[in-house]
Amino acid sequence: MFWSTIGTAMKMSLRYIDFMNLLFWSVVTAVILHGIAVWSRGLLKKVVPPTAKEWRLTLFTGFLNPFLYYIVLLRAYDLLPAQEAGTLNYFWPVMLVLLSIPVLGQKPGLGGIAGILLGFAGLVVISTHGDPFSMQFSNGFGVLLAVGSALIWAVYWLAGMKDTRRDEVKLFSGFVTALILLTVTMLITGTFRVPSLYGLLGGVYLGIFEMGITFLLWMKALHLAPDTARVSNLVFLSPFISLIFIHFIVGEPILTSTFVGLTLVVSGIFVQQLGRRKAASFRA
């Protein structure tokens, strides 16, 4: 439910603050929250990577997410309707499957191929507002950014698999890295601005409910769940619930093409998962 509000929060916050300053205050809030989480669990000593290799991995993943990922995603929200940017961002599981082929040497199988095709079909339907054969995009650069954010998240996911530290430590390290990069970037470019009250509140809200407490709740849910796959699937309710908030709070009329395209993307993800389970059962 918290993640379902984020598309609305991002779009409304961008009315009062530019995307770089919104990200800065969001990351500041997230650093505080994750710092408290790490400190309360007695994990502060594990934040500093012990080897040069782990230092490089920490800096790389922190650069990818939250620094680069949210810069690209927030800029996409700046250019596109919230329903479009948020829905296209859910293309990341399809990107993950595509990247797993060259990076992990995995073969997608028929289910994986079908899922990829469904995902691409959904992407085209959403970005062309239901006129896929025209290939006329509502905002080509915005669509590229939204899909690019999904690609960045998939790369981050794969890179994070090599980091064996606890999730709380990885998240805190990533946000500290992003805060340093953001501060340096904004000082060099002179883009730092004192935000309005609404802009600041938007940043704090995103820091708490997009980057902070929701990740901690999600990790706890996965830890407690007897079947993590079943719990993981619940996250795909988020984009559908998000459309309700976007319609009634932001005031965007939800296009039929958005709903149809989102259904295709999520269906593709489930087809991929079903294909992997069947393959695992066959091997067993």
C-alpha cells in the first residue's frame, strides 16, 4: 500500500520542487531512517566494506541505486503522466530476464520468451496510448527514461547479488553513497535550492515510504513468509492500486491503454515465473 502511493507523491511533489532537490531531501530522510535501523540492530560495524573489492561493489551499487535510478525515474515522472511513468517502471522484471541471459548464462525457455513478448507488448501499448501500430509516443524521451529506470534497477539487482552483507547494511551503504554523489553533483552544477514547505514534505514522504520504512517492512515480510514466492507476487498489486490514487488524487483520467498494457506486463512476469517453476520441477 505504501509503494502504491509513490506515483501520486512523486507527481504532486514535482509541482513544488525540481526533481534533483526532491531526490536530495528524499535521500537525506532515507539515510536517517536506515541509519537508525542499522544502529538499532548493532550493525554499524558492518557498514564499512572490509576489502577493496567490496568497496568497489558498494560504490557501484550505490551509484546505480538510489543515485542514478531515481534521477532517471523522477525525470520520467517530470515528463510523463504518473500512470505512464509508474507503469513503465514495472518493466524491470522483464529487463532482469533479458540481462540474465548474457550475465548469468540463463536460458529463458518458452515461458520466458512468452513473458518477454507480453512485456514488450504491454510497454508499446502503454507508451503509444493504445495505438501500437502508429509507434507515436506521448513523449519519446520520457518513455526512454522510464524504461531506462527499469533497466538500471535490473542491473542493480544483479550486481547486488554479489554483495553478501545483510540487506539493512546494503541499503544504508547505498543511500550514504547516493547522498555523497548528490551533494557533490548539486554543488558542482549549482542546482541546490531551498525548497518550499510542500516540496520539502514531498521529499520527506518519499524518503519514508518509497525508500525507507517500506523496504524494511518488505524485507521483514519475506523473512517471516513460509513461501517467499507467494509474498513476492503481492508487490504486483501495487501498480494497479497506484492507478486508483493517481486518478482520485492527482486527477489523471486513467486510460484504458494503461490498464491493458499494465495487465500485459504483469501477465508476462507471471508467465516467466511459472516457466521457471516448471523447469525447476522438471529438473528435480
